Amino acid sequence: MFAVLDGAVRVAYDLVTGLTSALHPLTGGLGAALAIVVFTAGVRLALLPLSRRQAAAGRARLRLAPQVEKLRERHRDDPLRAHQETTALYRAEGTSMFAGIGPALLQLPVFTVVYRLFLSPAVGGHVNLLLAHTLFGVPLGRRWLLSAGASGPHGLVFLGLFALLALVAWWTSRRMYAGQTPPAGPLGTVLRLLPFGTVAVAAYVPLAAGLYLLTSTAWSAAERAVLGRGAIAD
């Protein structure tokens, strides 16, 4: 497993360094940071077919929600029967309760690769040259919680990242239940606050991984808005 992960890190390293070299004549010192953004966009573009399936599954769940609620109410004293009939209902519609989680699951190993890439001093037996690159003077391998200068000028870069992540999280939380009834009680509150967890994650991971997280979550928000507009058209 670790051999596969190390191989993926080397591939990511080659891609990001190649993009950095290509972007450097136009962007100068921002080349590596922008290379991460372009790399992330490429990953999300490759996952677009799965995202479309995820959106279709969401529309199916929304359409079937009234019938599912009736089944749960009818069999509220028999949870197993309710589950079986709900599963049969989804199967008859060509979907399932867990359809469309592919993009979210596939994001985790990619994020792990980016995290390892900017945490390893060496990649493939060679010095990790990406760690020498910066974003407005802050090394891409630096972590905010472990940085002595987190409250100084360099801290402003991290605070800017956190602010952008919080903005995307606010938009995601606001749009999460568009056209649907949110869960009542503590569960609904937790689900609405969940997108803001990206800020906490970015405070711990290297700055480069935070840039990946920001680009990916912003892509998800835009993708959800576009695919959601398609759902209205349907």
C-alpha cells in the first residue's frame, strides 16, 4: 500500500513541478502555488462524470423523499422492514441510498497524496524542490499551527486562506438544502457546520494542501450550482 502511495506522490511531484516550470515565465514566484490550483482543477475535471452521477443520484433522492417518508411512517415499528422497502424503492428507480459518493471518496486519496507531497523532504530519493517554493513569502510546506510566524506577516497569508475557505463553506452550507427540508434538531445544525471543518483542516496541513482544499471545495460549490441548475431544467 505504501509503495502505491509513494508512486502516486512521485507522479504528482512530476506533474506539479512540470506545471510550475511551465507557469514560471508568466507568474514568477507564484508558479508553484498556481500549479497546485491547476493540478487540482485537472483532478476535479477528471472526476466530472462521477460528479454528474452524484447530482443525478441527489435528484433521485429528492424525488423519492416523500415516498421514503411514507414508508418510514408506515413501518416505524419495524425499522428492518422500512429499510428493506426503502432499498427496494431505490432499486426500482435504478439508484440507491448511497449512490453518488464516488467523488467524495476519490478525493481522500488525492488529498493524502498532496499532503504527503508537501510534507516529505525527499521524493523518489531526491530532494523535494517544491518545498523551496513560496506563496507571498510563505513556504508551501509550512503549517499554520506549527509555524512560529503564524501571527506575523506570514500569518496574513494563512488568514487569507482561512477566510476564503470560510466563505466557500458558508456558501456550501447555505445551498446545502436548497429545495429540501433540512433535518431538525442537532443533526441539522451539525450538517450545516460540517463544511466549516475545512478551516480546521487547513490550519494543520501544509499551505500547499490548504490550497488544494480551497480549490477543490470552491470547484465543488460551483459544480453543485451548475448541476443544480440543470436539475431545475429537468
